[in-house]
Amino acid sequence: MSFASDLRILYNLTFKRIRGTSHQERLESFYQHQADDYDDFRKRLLHGREEMMRAIEIPANGRLLDMGGGTGSNIEHLSDRLHTLDRVTIVDLCPSLLETAKRRIRERGWTNVQTALADVTTYQPEGGQVDAITFSYSLTMIPDWFRALEQAYALLKPGGMIGVVDFYVSRKWPAEGLRKHWAYQRFFWPIWFGFDNVFPSPDHLPWLRSHFETRQLVERLGRVPYMLGLKAPYYIFLGRKPG
């Protein structure tokens, strides 16, 4: 960690204008000048990624899609399980982030990990359905997040596992057992994150719970670097496709 790299990230987050007419162009505009510093800063902002990746169930010789997987840092958290898998594919629409992922794959010598430059709402992997799919702080950056989840549902084998960790805000009247956020939280965080085209939603968890058998669900607050003690709401969801 270095303060200089943090300053570069904060400059891009705060002052760099996001340009582009397509979602891919906007992603590249946002990330191309911070891809090399991405992982160090995000590990202090994006809480719960390691916990989700370690908890998701993937059978031996199984196949995993990391949707919106960016730099590939999520794969590190599979630890010793990685070598037991047949194939892991990091799917992302941002070329700069995938270049970092490719470099990580080469440096780690991961022979069963590959990248795919693709839109997760339409991506079709070779070999048909897969055993597990993860979204790590990517749903909030996908405009048609519901289409991404519908595609993930279609790509999962019956009994396959989905893991999602992301920012969110609760509904004004959440379902019984779910956390209710104060009005200022439901108002502030969508606006603050929205400047960077990150859109915390009250509808992720209801969609996931209605389509998958819930295996684990936690709702927490995570510290935001340099934000004077403010904590952003995030959730971890692990679910199984019926069948």
C-alpha cells in the first residue's frame, strides 16, 4: 500500500470524468488509468470478497465463472482449491482490467484459469453449463444487472452455486429477517456511488432469494477509506440453483 497510489485512485474516483457512449467505453474510461493500483485500494473498500470466495461450494473438477472478475484478484482467494478445478474463467468487459488479470495468471502459473472479454449478460462459455458463478462487486456496475443474473441462472447446472458480494441499500420495507437501512443510508449511498456509475440496489437480494435456495446471507457495513468513519452497506449471498 502506498499513499501515492491511493491519491491516483482518489483522483480518478473524484475528478476524472467518465466518457463513452457504450458501457464498455465507460468502463475503460474509468479503469484504464487505475488498473495497476486497483487491487490495493479495493481490498480496503470491497469487503467480504475473500469470505464469499472461500465459502462457495465448487466440486472437484468443476468449472467456475467469475462474472465481472476484473483483475482476477478474486481467484487468489480460492487458495488450494484452485488446482482441483477443471477451469476458471474471468469474464469482464474492460480490456485494461483483463490485461492485469492475464499478467496475474502468467505470474502465478495458473494453467486452468483463462479470461474472456465479454458482456456477462450474453456470455456463453464453451462446454455448456457450469458448476459455480460468482459476482464480486460487479452487479452494481452492470446496467442490466437483472439480465446478468438471468444469464447466470441459465448457465448454472441444476444444483449449481452462485455467490454474490456487493454494495446495496435495503428496501424501505424489507422482507422479514432482512436488515432495514435508515432513510439517509438509502438516500446517500446511491448518490455517492452513482458518481462512478456504481448503483447500489434494493432489489438484488429479493431477486436472488426468489430464484435460488439461500445457503448463506449476511448483511454488514464496511469502512470506506478516507471517508471519516462512514460505513457502506454490503451483503454476501450464497445460493443453490434448484434441481
